[in-house]
Amino acid sequence: MIKLSAALATAVSLAPAAALAGPYANVEANAGFLGSEYQAATTDVHVGYEGTSGDFSWYLQGGPAILTSDEDSSVEFSGKVGASVAATEKLSFYGELSGITGDYENAYGLKAGAKYSF
């Protein structure tokens, strides 16, 4: 994940200035429950860059991830890279690759989808 992030950061820094929408901050909390019982939460505190080129848009973000549960808390590094492309005026496709470090192994996630606007 770190190699991927470094490569994408290099690509972003070499991109034309007109394609960069600029830096942003994104704080996102995700909590998990089993039935009505709280299990754990992850709070991402990310800094990122995003840009567009025609019908294509992208983003790259990363930073600390605060992991909390009833028993423990820790801080790891997490990041995301994603993109979307407009297929038509009302239909677009998107994808995201995310990752987080861990004590024993890193974890990764993939997301893909389509969005139709009415």
C-alpha cells in the first residue's frame, strides 16, 4: 500500500496544475455493531488530493486511522485511492482501493460500482 501511495503521490505531483482540484481534509468514522452490541470503530483522519480531467475524476488520501473498541485502542496508517468516469450524462462508474496497516498483516479493500442520476 505504501509503495502504491508513493507512486500515486509522485504522479499527482507531476500532473498539470489545471487537473488538480486541490488538497482537502477528510475525517470519517465507521462503527460496527453485532445486533445492537457495539463492536469497534475506525476513525480516519486523512489529507488528500483530488482532480478531474474531462469526464474522469480521481482522489488519493491517507493518514492515521484510530481504531477503538471496548477493550483497546490503537493507531494505524490508512489510505484510499479512487476514480470515477462518466459513461453518459446520467451514468458513471467508480472504483476505490483502500488499505490499513496492522500488527500482523495489512488489510485491503476494493469497491466498485455504478451511479445513475435521475
